[in-house]
Amino acid sequence: MAHLERRKRYPPSTQSRGERGVAYVRFTIDDRGNVLSASLARSSGFAELDQEVLALVRRASPVPAPPAGANRAITAPVRFSSQ
């Protein structure tokens, strides 16, 4: 999650409108951490935030390589909030 958080971008237009929420992204990786596919598991309720979550996963590839035998399908929450 820290790897994703460091690469997260809060779209300025959504931030200025006060749009916030949590989107859940599902992605699969190979044994080297390369993202093979990504899809939205649950919407934040805002299309632009949902699009950013998908772009985030692609931008973050490769993610840290998983340990041997670990699940390669991951569902992760990405929170957008005014801080």
C-alpha cells in the first residue's frame, strides 16, 4: 500500500469540488511485481477518482515482488480525502 500511496495523485478538479471517497482496485501481478491487469472492484462514487485509481496502479508498476507462494490477485482500497 505504501508503494501505491507514494504515487497517488488527487486530481485537482475533484479536490476543488470537495469530492472524496474510497475506491477499491483489483489487480493481478506476475512474480516480478509487474501489473498484468487492473479493474475497479468498487467505485468511489466519482468517475474521475475511479479513473485515477486505475491510472495509479499502472503508474506504480512494477510493485514490490511478492514472496513465493503469495496470492497474485490483490484488492486494495485507495482513499481520497481532504487532509
